[in-house]
Amino acid sequence: MRDTRKTSRNEALEEMWRASERRDRERRRRENGARWYAFHMSLADAHASLAGEHEANALELLEGFSETHLIEGE
């Protein structure tokens, strides 16, 4: 009977360990997902900022080209 109790106790401890590992894996998965989300959002913000700068530069060049072209056409 002693071996049966010891086996049951070991099985219970092993199941507790497995449950703990599952919780830990799930917590790490959520944390990593949040980190990846933050990373990609920061990249999106950086790209949006760069896109705005490039658009402004392009408009300046276009305005400069139009003015120069109009003056030369006169």
C-alpha cells in the first residue's frame, strides 16, 4: 500500500509540474506576443513618419519644378 500512495503522490506532483509548465508557457507566449506587437507598431510609426517626410520632400520638389518650368516657359 505504501508504494501505491507513493506512486499516487508522484503522479500528483508530476501533474502539478505539468500544469505549472503549461501556465508558464502560456504566460511567455502572451508576453512575447505583446512584445512583437509593440515592435511592429513602432516600425509602423517609423515608416509612417518617414513616408510623411518623403511626401513633403516630393511636394517641395514638384513645386520647385513647376515654378522653374513656368519661368522657363515664359
